[in-house]
Amino acid sequence: MAENKSSTIIVTCPCCDATLTVDPALSAVLDHKLPPKPQVTVQLKDAVNFVKGEASRRDEQYQKIAEAEKNKSKVLEAKFQELFKKRKKSRLRNRSRILTWTSFYSLKPSPRFEIAVP
């Protein structure tokens, strides 16, 4: 069989830039060539600068966290005092609704919730 070069179609894949050689008469891919991979060249100087940058960012983040921890007790104390004031005001307003342990135990259960023991 004589091979006719003009009957093949060369197609470039838009996704991966691979080159496909297709024979329409046979409805088959005859050749598939992957594109050359770009070489990753990282200079040693760039790597050192990256590591130094990471160290400085890590130190900055640590300082932020340490500062937040120093103020955490003050913030919690302020929140507690504010909630304590609100609770004190609402307690004075709703004095009649507050149940004490003695009043709770003096309540009798409703008859519809009683369980009949055989």
C-alpha cells in the first residue's frame, strides 16, 4: 500500500498544544506528539529571597497573633461587664418571672403529665 502524505491532517490541540496526525480515510490518529514541557528554572537567589520573605511574613503573623492574645483578656472582660449590666437590668425588670429553687420544687406537676403506675 502506498502511503499518501497529503491525505493526513495535522491538528493542534487547543487545550494541551499537542500535535495530532489524523488519517481521515482510516478515521484514526496516526501520531500524537506532546508539546515540550517548559523547563522550570529557579535560580538559587530567587529561592533564598523567597525563604527570607516567608520568614518575615511568618514573623509578622506571629506578632499579630501575640498582640491579639495580649488584648484578649481585656476584650473578654469588657464583654462580660457589658453582658453583666444587661442581665442586671433585665433581672430588675423581670423580677416577678424569676424562679428560685424553693419555688421550683414547690410547684406541682400538671395532671396530664402524670404517669399511671399499674
